[in-house]
Amino acid sequence: MPDTERAVIRPLLPAPGWSPGHGGQPEVYCHRAMLDAIRHLVDNAIKWRAMPGDFPPWDRVYAFFRRWRDRGLIRESHDRLRRRVREQAGRDPEPSAGVIDSQSVKADAVVGSDSRGFDGGKPINGRKRHVVVDTLGLLLAVMVTAADVGDRAAAQVLLAQVAAAHHLLALVRADGGYTGSLVEYSLAALALALALALALALAIVKRSDDMRGFVVLPKRWIVERFFAHLMQSCRLVRDFERSISSAEAMVHWSMTTLMTRRLARPRPSRA
């Protein structure tokens, strides 16, 4: 982590338990070394036990990762960074519009049969990442399921979480995959449920029938760019995590690295 990124992220990190007024025993390794080790693992898809000798021992790094995952610290740090990025871009800290989509990825052999499935539309045997991003392409929420879970079944759960955390969110855009006839609820029922329970408006962005090949759809490209960012983190090209919570945490770690680099990037001078 360059010093410029360290200066950005340091005031946004949760206070450790051993800081003055909190009590507890000081940690052996500094947060910067731990963060560098996890960023290296996410970026290069190494095994935990293959952690290079320049970093702290792999079991200490994994214990740090697990502690931040279980206590919600990585999500807290991620959300603080997202608000800072939005403010730097001249936006309100809380979004009013978002885009929802899903991505199916193959699962490694360590993923158990209870959390993996077969997505017949791809076709992929593994897991599916359901995400909601804002209009800047920043992550608002992620939910990892088996690949055979339908988009609209997961959308109701995921959007309920997003609406509870982001009270200003009023509009969510989705693609035609959320209008299929093989799911339990119709599009009208889903839109009505969102409007009544969550105060969210659902807008479907579809391709026209005369379109051929790849076409950039308005607002839909934002979430596609988000998935492209995830694919730059080698750990996320496949799902290597035994637990669902670890798979979701890896997405937060990847986006944290992206946002710290964006915040540390020198701003262009205005004429």
C-alpha cells in the first residue's frame, strides 16, 4: 500500500480494541502489514498458507481477516470509503438510485454442495453474486448464494437489506433477467412488493428485439463495469471460499482496494 493510500485509509479504519480508552492487549503486527497481506492475497489469488515471508505469518493474517469479517469491520471500512469517494465526486454521501444484477462464477473444490448449484443459463456450476451498486459503480450490498438461486428470489432479500441501510434510495434499475416466467413471482408482483414494503421503484432496462451483438445499455453498463473490476482481482475469478461470509468479504476487500486507489489518485487541475 503506497503512503498516499495509507494516508487516505488510516482515519477511516475502525479503532482497535487496544487503543486508549478501549482496553485490551496491543496487536503484534500493525494494521498496515495485515492490510497489505490481505490485499496481496485478493489481488493474486494465493493460498493462505502460501503467504510470502515479507508479510506476517499466514495464520495471523487469516485470524485478522476472520475477525474483521465476523465483526463487520471490513464492511464498515468499505462503507466509509464509499461515502468519501462519493463526496470527492461531488455527490451526496448516500445514493438515491442503484443498479442490481448478478454474476455466476465457478466454485473451487473446497466449496461444499450445500452452498453451490448449477446455473443452467450460463451454464456454470458454482455460486452467484447478487449485487446492488450506485450510479458511480460503487458497491452498496452483496449477497452470495448457490448459482441455482433465481435473481428475483434473491432480489427481494437483497433489496430489503439495501433499503434498510440506505434510506434515500428510491430507484433501482434491473435487466430483463428479473422478468422471467420461471420464477415464483411475476414482475408486477415484485415491483408492487418493492413499492409497498421498501418504497423502491423498479425500472427494467431491456434490449430491443432488433439489437444484434454487444450493445451498451443506458445505466446497465455501470454494474457490468463493476463486475469487470472484480475480475481484475484474481481471488474473485473463481469462488475459492468455503463459507458464504468469506466470499462476500472478499468482494468488499476488492472494492476497498479500488476505492483507496481512486481516492489517492491526484485530481486533475482545473483550468
